[in-house]
Amino acid sequence: MKPYAWSLGFAFILLGPVVGALLAGIDRRLTARMQARKGPPILQPVYDVLKLFEKDTLVVTPLQTLYLWGFLFFMVVSGFILFLGSDLLLSLFALTVSGIFLCLAAYATNSPFSNIGSSRELMLMMAYEPMLILVPLGFFLVTDSFRVSDIVSGSPWQVIQLAGILIGFLFMLTIKLRKSPFDLSSSHHGHQELVKGITTDLSGSDLAIVEIGHWYENSILLGWLYLFFAPWGPWIALPITVVLFFAEVLVDNTNARLTWSSTLKASWLVTVVFGVTNLALLPFIS
Amino acid sequence: MSFLKKSPWVLHYAATSCNGCDIELLACLTPLYDVERFGIVNTGNPKHADIFLVTGSVNEESRKVVENLYAQMPDPKVVVAIGACALSGGIFKDAYNVYGGIDKVIPVDVYVPGCAARPESIIDGVVQALDILEQRAKDRKRQRKMVAV
């Protein structure tokens, strides 16, 4: 392994949350501007987390903290593998394990709100997981490798060949980022029927761990999106990635929340129509 | 400098309010006043809240809820009573089922008068509560150190 790859991996561990926090801050500012408000400072998510460390942590069960560290650990592992230029499938599996840990933490607390939240989160995982699996599969069929470093130095035409998978991935990105219309399990705003979903019973430093995990997740998802455009070089790929990422804010602000059943139907329909069709057509267009 | 001042999350509960103060309180979140620019977020969850905003007077039904919500909020926390009813019971003071102001059941730190309280005065009340919150945070930090030793 080249020292360059290692440095990128360790840069993720250090700078991943910084980039993720800035993305979250810009997200909140953009949301506010779309609602004709001034909005909080860009660093607001950082202030929030630093504040949470000043608060007391109410421990419902000691297990919750263990599970949350599991969530954070596997999130970091997933991103580390990705930015190391290693196996994309492995990165995806680590991301899934991390999501499961968050559900476990919510199930461990006895609040009915967080239990419903994690049930819905599991349902959402069922919704987005098939499409997310298709992403590494598509890259494999185009570049003959699951390795991120090979995908980055792949054919510049890969985004055209994988257009359907890109559309499907953008759809699932809305779910992963907990944006409307798919913010069923938990969201940045208080829910009328679900309070705060998964994080209802988490407070203080426990909630801070969740937030930091989400910052890492933001960077990872941005990295995944970047992979589609990566062969064009960072100067073209990065702006496209960031614009697509923030297009999710527009989707968030213009959609009402769906029920879990329509979410499942819609996401599987997208998976079949865009993802599977793209895979089936791939032999003819490569 | 405490970060509590930069990101106070509020919990709003209408004890037995006529909803006049609640409307004014929610007006603070609208584009005109937009308190989110100070990092103030309206959480519906006591476990995430730093400031407890209560409107309306207290009766037996709402007493349980007010006490429960207050108990569920992690320290450091402050309570702001909003509107004439929350201060003393207001025009409902003599009603047979009304206990009186919020301070009959939980300790109140800031009183915001008005019927209904104006958004400007509510924001002013929250800003005053922030100083108390910062002091509490310092005290709490010292307590934690003493426990650790």
C-alpha cells in the first residue's frame, strides 16, 4: 500500500468529521434560506455537539453507550476503508453494521418512540440496501474491480454507463441523510408523532456521539457520490458532487414525509427500474 | 465561555394555556424573528432540551406533565414561565381547579409577563435565561470535578 493511500485514510479519520460538520452547517443555513430565514452560523452543528458534552448524560441502560461507540467505530472503519482506496463492498458492509448498532442502541432504551424509530430505521435499511449493493456491483462490471483506487482511475465514461445506478444512489442518499420525504425514523426536526425517533432517549455525550457519527457518514456518502465522477479529476468531480449533495436540501424542503410502506415501494421500484435495468443493459453499452 | 449559550434547545409545553402565548412563542421560530439564527431549536423532547418554556397556569392534570418533563431534562437546565397565567394564574387565579403560576410546582428562573407575551419579550426572557444557564453549567462542572475526586 502506498503512503499516499495511508495518508488519505488517516486524513479521513481526522478531517472526516470536520467536513461532515461543515456540510451539516451549510445544510442548515441553506434550509433556512429556502424558508426565507437567516439561519444559524455555519459552525452551529459544532456548537451543538460541544454543548452536548457540557450536559449531563441520562443513562437509561449502560448498553446504549456501548452500542453507540460501536456505531461510531464501524462508521470510522467504513470511511477508512473507502478513503484508503480499498474494497468498496467491505466499506458498504461496515456502514451497514454501523447502522445496525444505532438501531440496537435505540432498541436498548425502553422508550416507545425510539423503538418505533428503530423499527422504521430497519425498514429503511431494507429499502435502501438493495440499491446500495448495486453500486459496487455496477462499478465492478465497469472496472473489473471492487477496489476504490481502481474505480477512481477508471474510464471517464463510467458515469454515463452507470447513469441509472447514479439516479438510484441519489434516491437512496435522501434516505441515508434522513431527509424528507424519507425522514421516518428520525430527523433534524422534532416529529409530531415520533418526538425524535431513534435519538429520543439519548442525551448529553451519547447524543454527541450520534452527531459525530453522522458527520462521518456525511463525508462517507460524499465520497461515494464522488466515486461516480472521480475519473474526471477532482476539479470537475468535486463541484458536481457538492452540488448534487446539496440538491438533497431542496428535496428535503419541498417534500412531505411518506409512510414506511410507500417508502419501501418507491425505493424498490427505483432499484428495479434504474438499478437492475442499468446492470442488465451494461453489457451492451460497455 | 459555555457553548450552552450558543446552542440552547428549548422545550415548549402549554400547561393550560389559551394558546395566545403559544402562538407568540411559535412566532419566534418564523422567518420574522427566526431564533434559529442564535442556535435556538424547538425540540419536542425533554431529554434534548436546555430551556423549558411553560405557558399557562397549572392545574392537577398539567402538574403531573410539568413535573415529569422537568424531571426528564438533563442538568444544567432553566425554566422560563411565559405569560400572565404562567406567572400567577392570571385571570384563572381564582378558579377552583387552578393552582396558580408555574412556580407552584417547579422552580422558575425567568418570568416573562404579558397577555399574551410578545415575541420580543419572549426572546428577551430566553436571553436572560442563557446567563443563568451558563452559571449553572459552571456550577455543574465544579460538582462533577468534586465527584471525580
